[in-house]
Amino acid sequence: VDLAGHTGGNRLPVFAHRPAPVQATHFGYPCTTGLATMDFRITDAFLEPPGEGDRQAVEKLVRLQDILWCYVPPASPEVRDLPVRKAGFVTFGSFNNPSKLSEPALAAWAKILKALPTARMLILTGTGRATDERVRTILAAQGIEKGRVTLLGRKSREDYVRLYWEVDLCLDPFPYTGCNTSADALWMGVPVITLAGRTAAGRQGVNLLRHLKLADLVAGNHEEYVDLAVRLARDLERLETLRSDLRDRMRRSTLTDPVRFTRQLEGAYLGMLRLAVR
């Protein structure tokens, strides 16, 4: 079972030589491998609804009943109070891989900030000066002053998680949406606004939010994405309710049930084996 796809350090050339009679790819890369020797790709129906996803994959898609992965909460600090109450302004955040900072997403974030003149935003850009300059240039072209957006360098795991203490609401990038990062935000009591895409990479946020019964935080287009973010940022009562409830909501969900997930994954393995030996 491959867990890397086309990401760094992958071993797809090994899979191309078919070292095993049944080969599958799972989780690490939300797209087809393109390998004729990769028999199956493990996914789920929220991430890739039957029909469209099948047409985009060379592998046969095997859909788990709930979700294709299980979130094991890291050692985390407590959830703190909503920061807007003390700061006096809403703080947005995006702590995803900097490669996901697309121009359309940055343009949407600029519209959100324009609609909320006192709002601020924290963006994790890593250590690349080129990324910082690119983000600054795009936001400046949209009329966003430098002081309203703080660009953050690489953080330790502990410092990264504590950043959520400073954030009221996270904005999911698109078209490549967040996965583990969004789960971390939700675990720390921070809701995430996401835009539903047409591919697995664009539906990771949809997957998380629907399993938490928060489909009202999923936008269908760019305009709705901006509108949802602005409306939720103005609804401090809802933000406080979500902040106090999200961690328990995740605990009660299938997202954090490793036994249930393992049973479904074992069933998928047996099903793939049966299909392969026919």
C-alpha cells in the first residue's frame, strides 16, 4: 500500500515494477497515481462521490464507509477563549502548506478583509522569502495594507498548535484544500470556511465539515465563500459556541474513532484481494 503518491520521497518507481500482486494507494496524495500497475485507490464517498472521481482515476476506487483516514489528536493545549473578545477585532488564519496559497484564494481573502475593515489575518508561509513577497504583492494589488496581514515563518509543532489561540476563524485555501491542518484547527476550536471543489484535493475540507455536521460552512462558489466568512466573522455568539463545542464534536465523530476506521480499512483490504483474485 502506497502512502505517498507523487509527493516527496515517494516510491512509485517501485510500484511500477509491481513487487506485489495487489497494489493500492491511500491517503498521502489526493489524486490518481497514473500508474497502470496501481490496482486500487482507497477513498470515501464524501471526498469522491461515485461517478466523477472514478472517471479521473486509473485505479479502481474503493470507498470506505465513513472517511479514508482517522485523526489521532496530538498532545494539545486547552482551547482558549475567543480572541476577538480581548483583541477587539476578528483574526483569520491559514496555516496550510505554502504551496496551497493560490492567487484566487488570496484574492478571496482580500475581499473578506475589505468587507471587515478592522479584521486581521495570520498566514503561515514557512521560511521562503519568495513566498512572502508573492503573498504581499498579490494582497497589495487587492488593496490590503501590509499591517493587516502577518506572515509567519516555520514553527515547532507546539508553537504551531498554540497559534490557534490567536485565531477566531480559519480560511481554507483552494483549489487544493487543507486536510490535517484543518483538522488541527477544528480540534483547537477554530471553525474553517471551505470551498467545495470538484476533485479530491478540492474536497478535503468538505469531507471534514460534513462528518462534523457543519455543512453550512461549505461554500459552493467564490462569492459564497466570501459571504460565509464575513457573516460568521460578524456572528460572535456562533463563533463562541463553535469554539466551546468543536473538540467534543470531533471526539464524538467518526473522525477520531480508530477502531471503527481500522475495521473498515481491513474490510477494504479483503475486498480488494477478492476482486484481484477473481
